[in-house]
Amino acid sequence: MTETETNAYDVVVLGAGPVGENVADRTRAAGLTTAVVESELVGGECSYWACMPSKALLRPVIARADARRVPGLSQSVQGPLDASAVLAHRDYYTSDWKDDGQVGWLDSIGADLYRGHGRLTGPRTVTVTGPDGGERVLTARHAVAVCTGSRAALPGLPGLDEVRPWTSREATSSKNVPGRLIVVGGGVVATEMATVWQALGAKVTVLVRGKGLLARMEPFAGELVAEALTEAGADVRTGTSVKAVTRENGTVVAVTDTGDRVEADEILFATGRAPRTDDLGLETIGLEPGSWLDVDDSLRVTGHDWLYAVGDVNQRALLTHQGKYQARIAGAAIAARATGETLLAQPWGAHAATADHAAVPQVVFTDPEAAAVGLSLAEAEQAGHRVRAVDVDLSTVAGAGLYADGYKGRARMVVDVEDEILRGVTLVGPGVGELIHSATIAVAGQVPIGRLWHAVPSYPTISEVWLRLLEAYRDS
């Protein structure tokens, strides 16, 4: 019998997506030896099945939509998109689902990559089963970081496996445009993929269980996106649940709670996420397999001083950029604890992921774009803050009118009337994704309203909405 190889490291990272890569980057920068374990592609969900392919698909769609609203250009872009070119553009940004470049980056920082499935087999111990079935045991002197992300959660409908539904992975990697597509869900994946495939020529039907789209944002965000999808030709049905789904002679049939039958070539379920923790050996350290992992603000798992859970697995903010932020915090905290440095764990300290609670930004790359940071009005009120919301029609801003004829959009800032700081900002309209970082700085920096008056927006840009919002607050 061959003896199992054992290697010791300061840090072992499970998962080589953007979150795991960033943890490794920070621990290596601190001089800690680091192993990274990955069962699929180095670069993870974001690089191959989420952020990068979806935005590569969306960019031509949004560019055409913007061009159609510009005089002198609109008549030149009335034809259909070149679907094969758009899909090829997507393939380029996924490196054709090859991870050589990202493997090279890991090597450049001095992290050791182990390909295979990693499972905890006790405290500070990870056993990796490689593609050939061989096993290696990795031990961690200081920390194991679980950065395995999340997967699409499918509803428990009878026979769903036989239907072969799309999840976010199939929706971003499909090699062909379906003639008809049903999208079940009303969140970010649902709205972005409905936007893409409708623009590429599919007849899209969106089935939303709730009252509207983008339920986690201000209500007007979902309303404007639904209006635009409908104008583009999609059939958006709210208050509609799917009770049964079958595939008959290649055709998908979805039956709703009202008895309607909706037929399509493919069906996408964008109905939530589940943590990739079901086969990680959590039971060997007293945790529940398949569970989200509770952490403190340094991303350390409750009750385990050597275990960290970073990114989607802790359910704090299921966004790549927020996971990378957590990874920078976690990597710094691991290094500080390993070297005996003082931990700066106070809010907004170097080892506290405070933004997870107060300043999470997000952009939905639909047409129009929807962007938000911090709390919505309802969330702020529910949290017990005394707040006032002020709204501005973005079409009244000179820069918006220059950006596009018939510009439609809206902005809201939620102001804490006691501290006179911003608790949240929401922007909806073409091009607003590039405005959200200024709002993020204002919210994360807790910049007082009085100081914001001195942040002069350049004229004529859409950013002049900041002045309009401040005026609306002063005059309300």
C-alpha cells in the first residue's frame, strides 16, 4: 500500500475562484506558505459561468440599446445583433473555459495548487482526492479558508432532472440561441439573462413568483427594468409560480399556478443559490454539511479559531466584488494572527468586513442598468434608522439628456436625518453603473450632507444628479 503524502502549510485555501485567489494573494504577501485546492477551473464561477461571460454577453446588447437612443446613429443600428459574434466575444472572455492564465498567476505569487476535491478530515487538516484517485493530506499551521462559493438552487419540482433545465451556468455558456426561453425568477440572473437572450433573438417569457423584479432593490428599479423588458418584446408575468414542468418531444412545458401552459425550447431557473459545503467534511469538525457558515467580521467561523469562510459560503453578500473584499480582510486577519500583530477588528478597521453590513454595492447590467449601495428605504426603516428618502427623475439632468434621447431613469438617496449621512443610494438608468462608486464612497465614508455640497459634479455629466439630490433634500 502506498503511503499517503502529507504536506504542511501555514494556510490551506479550499477553492480557487476570485475569493480564494485573493485570500492566497494576501497570505503569500505576508510571507505565509499557502496551498490552494480546486476541483474545477482556477478562476471559479465568476470567470467562467457568471460575471465575465454574462457581462461579455450583455455589453453588445447595452451598446446597441444606447446607440439606438443617439441621433445620427440610431438608424445605423436597427438590425439584429450578430449572435455568433456575441457568443464568440463571450468565449474569448472565458478563455474558452481554459484556466492556464489563472494557474500561471497562482504560480507567480508562490502558492501551490492542488487539483482535486478537498475535504476537511479534522481540525486544520484537508485531504485532497486528485483526478487520478490518489490522496494527499494538507495540514495548516494557522488557517484553513473555505472559499468554495455557491451553486444554483433548483426547486423541488417532480421530474425536473429529466427536463434538463438551465441554471446560470447553462445560461451564460450556451453555444446556441434558443428560439423560446422561459426564465423563472426575478432577480439579477433572471433579469440579465432575459435581457441577453431576448436581444439575441429568443422569445423570452419571465415568470416571477413575487410582485415584481429585483425585489431586493427599491421598487422602482424592478418596475423600470420590467417596463424595458416588455418594450423589448419579453413577456413578463409577476405573481406567477411554476407548479409543474415537463419536456415533451424536445419542447419544455411549464404549468403555472393559474393553469396556464407556457412552451419553450429551454427553461432557466434563476431561483436562488445554495452553499457549496455539502461535501467538505464539515461533520468532522462539528458543523452541518450543506450549511451556510456563520462568521465574525474577520471572516472566522464561529467556534473555530483556525477556520475561515469567505465569499458566498457565509451568505453575507453573494457578490464577487464583496467576496474579494472579504478575502482581503480575511487574508490580512490570518496574517495578523499568525504573526502576533494587533488585530484591528473595530468597525471599518483593517481586519473587519464592515462594508458587508453598511455599504454593499451592486450593479445589474440590464437595460436600463440598476445600481445600488447600502440600505433601501424599507431596509433603513426596518433597521430603526430615522431616514428620509429623496428622489430625482434622472431625465431632468442635462448629462442624461445628452447621453440618450428619451432617457428614462430615477435616483434615490436615503438620508439619516439624525446624523445627516447617507444610508443608501439607488440609481436606475442607462450608464448608471459607472456612477455607483461615488455613492459607495459617500456611504462607506459616512460623508456628511454638508460636505457633499462641496463635491462639485462636472457639467454636463449624469453625475450632476448628486446636486439635484442634495437640492431635493434641502427643499423637502
